[in-house]
Amino acid sequence: MASKKPGQIERPQSLTDIAAQSIRNAIITGHYALGEALSENSLTETLGTSKTPVREALALLKHEGLVTVVPQKGTFVFTMSVDDVAQLASYRFTLESQALDLSMRNEGPALVAELFKICELMTTARENNRIARYLELDGDFHNAFFAHCQNKYLLSGYDAIRGRVCALRTHLAQHPTHTDKSMGEHLEIAKLLDDGDLRKVRTILKRHLTRGERTYADGVQDIATASPEDQRIKRTKRN
């Protein structure tokens, strides 16, 4: 009788990893607002841990771009100017459009099936007013592009901005019309991919990703870095 080889033992998460995950989730879900100050003492009390894991967690989140350290002022949840959002949208489009092309070439039927399933779940979440669940599924929709593209470097590039994208998505969900239009575009993308019309998909995807730039410009405050008189970001003029 053949003996079974022992499986690799999974190492438990460190306190730093647990603290980072907790703070990361709080930022992504909007528990901490964009630009909000983060107190080490408050986080230590909330998480029930010592200052060292919290300090190390904040350093990790800084590397991920989720928090910003302002000298002599403190640590803040990241915040973005209109120009930052525009640059992020441009980078996302570059990554996502390429990932979509590769996914359709390598695992097209599996991708399309997954996107239709996610759209079905998103529709149900919206009908039941489960906004947090809807936003999670919104992220799953875009994550699927990279799960099927078979290119680890594209995935790595998206991982570097994933947290900020999720937090920004939560922020923009405060605008109902943004979410309504976004849902329609998810369905349209899935249907066009099923028809094999990648050219139209790229057009819809670009409009989908840049809507955040336009919505965000309507009234965002750069709390962490702007002076009081300049906190209100002026809407960029469009030609």
C-alpha cells in the first residue's frame, strides 16, 4: 500500500498580515474615507494588537499605495486628484484591454461564461440592494480578464493597483447613476465578447473605465495634501 506524502503545512498569518488585511478591507469598503487620517493608537486599540504590527502593516499598505505618509502630519488613506484618476484609468485600459485580447485568444469560452455568471449575480445583488456584494462582484468581473489571460506580468501589473481601484469603486458608488451605467456596460461587454466583437468591446471598456474620472471630478476633496483653500479639486475643463 503506497504511503501518502504529507502535504505542505500552511503557515499561519502573521499579526502584521492580519492587521494589513483588516485595514486594507476597511479602506476598500469605505469604512475609512479617502484622505482620512489614520491614528496608530486608534488602530492598535481597534485591532487589539501592539503598535509594531500596526506600524508594519501601514508600511505595507504604503507600498501598495493605499496609505500616504505626510511628513510632520501623519498617515492618511490615499486620495487622488482628477489627474491621478485620469492616469489610473489610462493605465487600467492598457492592462485590461490587453488582458481581454489574450483571454479571448487563450480561454475565450471560459471567460465569457464566467462574465455572464458574474453579471447574473451582480443583477441579483442590485435588486436586493446588496451594494457591498455588488461592488465585490464588479471587481470579480474585471479580475476575470487577468485570470484567463495566461500572462503573469499583466496580472502583477493589475495587482499593484487593485486596492486603489477597489477603494475608488466604492467611493464612486455613492453616485447612483454611475452604478446604473456601469452595470449596463458590464452586460454589454459580456454580450459583445460572446459575439466576438473585440473592437466594440474596447470602445465600451474605455468609456467604462474613464467614467470614474468624470464622476470623481464632480466633487472630490484632496484632504491629505491640499491646503484648506485648495481642498476642492476644480473640475478639469473638457474640450
